[in-house]
Amino acid sequence: MAVTESQSSCPKLALIGFGEAGETFARAAGWNGHAKGWDLLPARRDLMRACGVDVATDAADALADAQCTLSLVTADAALQAARDYAPLLGEGQFWLDMNSVAPQTKRAAAEAITAVGGRYVDVAVMAPVDKGLAVPLLVAGPEAEEAAALLTAMAFTNVRVVGDEVGRASAIKLCRSVMVKGLEALTAEMVLAASEAGVLDEVLASLDASEKQQSWFERADYNFDRMMIHGQRRAAEMAEACAMLEDLGIAPLMSEQTVVRQRQLGALELAPPPATLSAKLDAIRATPADKGEN
């Protein structure tokens, strides 16, 4: 098979962890001869071979002579992987942390990498990896610009630098996850209850009928308006919804916390609310910290 231009310009890679992301990227990129990987699970080493990734004998072998390392472990192992493997890095070697962890976790990992002369980069994967090399990647940290060029050389096609502070990319990712994953969990709670009550079709049709097409800038401002004006009343309504869920045998895990948040914002007594979202946030920050928390 002929070597493509993207393959010939690809840096020498080390892959630490080879789960879904590693497999998807390797299959799409064709890093044959450019990548060596290490995973603690032996079965994944067989998968590496199938994807054209050379299998290292250990982590040190994977990292030796690599220009750039992609950390693709699980979130709970990301920091420990950085700390364990930092001593194995060469001077100036890039550690691209693509794991979905908190900004403070990435900053702690950066300390471990930079302490030995490595170059740490915060990378956020902003969509399911089944998009392959077109998956949006946000890159942050002092080395972000050069890292973005390396990712492009690896054949990633949707890379954007979002700042020179480690943690900024992951903050964007996880703040978005609060909404995306929260909506998934809230959807599950609603559908389970509506199904148990025998009203699922009616509830879904009602939601379709009331759905508005608006930007998230408009939606966020509107939602804060509703909570600031009607939060106390809505909290009481949601308390009744929690009682219904319990009666149906559905744990109101999300709805109970909705009561807390609605009550908190309603108790700020900021009605009528400030006109813009930024003004609303300023007003909330200026409110005594203990107000509305009960």
C-alpha cells in the first residue's frame, strides 16, 4: 500500500491505553509504522496489531523515542498514568492528555509531566469518537499551538486551540457534559415514570408541541428568568413530582435536585430579573453565599 502524505508527515507516536478511542483513531488514520502502543489489558494488545499499531513490550518501550504520546486511558486512571509514566518520557516529549477529566486533574497531571521536562497538552474530545478523525478536538496549554499542528499531522481534521491555560479545554468539555449527560439522565427519569404511569406517548407529544427553536444563549437566559421569577412555586411543583415518582417506584434522583436548584434561585428575590444573562450571573454572584441555599 502506498504511503500517503499524511502518513509520511505523521510524528512518531506512543499510545497509552487502547480502548474505543485508540482503536477508532488508529483504524481511521492508518498509523502503520508510526505508532507503538501499550495497554495493561493483554487482549487490547492483539487489537493494536489488528489496527496496524506496533505492540510495545511495556510502557517504557512504547514511550522510547516517541515524539508525541496520546494518553487514552479511562478517566479514573488519567492522573496516575501521567504520574507513573512521566519518568519514562524523553526531554521535550509531548503528552497529549485526551481523557475526560476535571481541569484540576489535568493541571495535576501537567505538573508531573513538566517536572521531568515533558510538554503537557490538555485535549478535549468534544463528540463521540465514532466520528473518527473528524471528531472536534479542543487544545489548551502553553504548548497548544504546536500540539495542534502535531494532531493535524496525525490526520485529525477538526482541531482548535482554545487558550494557553491547561484545564481550559477540559472545562469547556465538562461544563457541556453537565448539560448533555444531565439531559440524558433526566430523560431516563421522565421516560421511566411516564411509561410506568401509562402516559408516555402523551408526554412526548406534549414536549414536541412546546419545543422552541432557539439558541442556547437565548435558552439559558430564559431558563434563568423562569427560575428567578417562579423558582419557589416550581420547587413546590417538583416536590409533588418527586412524590409521584416515588409512588411509581422510580427513584427521583434528578428531580430532587431540581427542587433544590429551583428553590435556591427563587429565594434570591431577584424578580424582576436583570435583563441579560451576564447581568443575571453578576447579580447571583453578588448575593450573600448563604442566601437561598436552604
